[in-house]
Amino acid sequence: MKNLLIFLCFCVSFCSCNSSNEGGNKNLSNSNPKLSLVCQSETSTMEDKPAHSVHLIFNDKKIKLANVLACETIKKDTYSQYEMPNDALDACGGWWAGAGEYFYLYQKINGNYAVNYGQMYEEKETQKYDYTELIQIKKNETGLYEAIPKHNLNELVGVYTLGGHDNSWILIIKLVGEKLNVTYHVINGMIPPSADLNSNNFKIGGGKVLENFQIDFSDMTINSDLGQGQLENIFERERITFFEIASHQEDVLRLTKDKTLEFLLN
């Protein structure tokens, strides 16, 4: 799994190929929407690794759902192989370097439409795709279809870490009112077990308060005092990558949310 760069970047309802159009995801009529999933090749930022993006076509709009390594259309007669319903309307995904990400579009029992996302990797113990809903297409109060993401700003809140031997990194994100309060810590040595942290045997200090920490919700990119970043996979393993900071693992700093350290939010 560690070899897989997951750049999940779901769009909010106003995201489209024309981000200035506030009604970008609304259908022009109350008839059934025209929906499909498409893969698109992208320019890779990592040497020797492919790059693709996944988009939902919603009538005349193109909504970006994710950046992934591999992507191709999945044939209907192989849906069951990927634990997708046989009556799914469309599906795509791909496998690269021991891991894969998959998407399928389907109509819910209540008549709404949705796109689900799942992943598989060689060392995954359950060998289940664990699909999670990314986005739903449903009628609003005026009877027009619109695309509604499943997640909100509050879900960014948490403690993100990368542990090392000589240095470790901690990013703490809190929500104060409608604004994010973000602090960045670089500590000497390894991060102690959470029990030691919780017993006050370990002090992380005040850290650096990031006055600038802005997220573009159209593609989940981050502009911050730490440089450019990306929110990755906001479902099973929420991660934030800063591209201008090197770590002991690689030439980027990739921090993963650690729920056992949530007491640091207090």
C-alpha cells in the first residue's frame, strides 16, 4: 500500500469544468441525467509512475473525482470480480505496483445516483474493496439534479503524523468556528506510543502556527506556509502530502491521520 499514491480529491457541488459557474453541477431539466465515468491521462509528477484522473460526466459537466495511478474502463462482465453490482451503470479503475483503485456508478434504490470508490492492495488482510460513496446525484428542492459530495470541512480535523528514527512530523488541524487552526511540529526522535503521549510524558511544544492554510475544494489542493500540498484519500487513510518538504522516506512529506492521537486536539 505504501507504494500507492492516492490522490483522492472529490469535488463539492459547485465544482465543474467551469469553476466560476455557481450552478455548474445542476441539470438543465428534471429528466434523468446523462452520467458516465471517464479516465484521463495526466502528466506524472513522479518518475517512472503513471498518472491518470477519474471524472464523472454529468450532462455537459465534467466533475473530477480523483487522481490515481492506473485507470481504464472496466467491462460489465467483470464487475463481480471487483465486487461491483452487476447492474452498475459504468465502472473504471486500475492496478499498478501491487495496489488498485476502483470506481463504479450506479442508481440507488431511492432513485438517486452515486459513485462509489474502493481499493485493493496485495497486503490487505480482508481482501475486500470496502467501497465508500464519493458523490451522489439527486434532485434538489426545485426538482433539478445536482451533484452532492459526501464529505465536509469538519472531516479534515485530526492529527496527521509521520514517524521516523531521527525526526518525526506532526500536523494538528482543528476547526475553530468556520476556520481551520493548523500547527506543524518537527520533533526529535520517534513518536512515542499514544499512551505515553496521553500521560503527559511527551511534550510536542507549541509548533509553528500556519497562518496560511487554504484548500481548493475543486481538487483538494493545499496552499500553505509549508508550500503546495494535496489532501489524499479522505476515506480509509486520510493523508496530506506537502511536495516541497523532504522526509526520511522520500522527497515529499506524507502525513497520515492517526486517530489514536486525537487527544492532542484538546
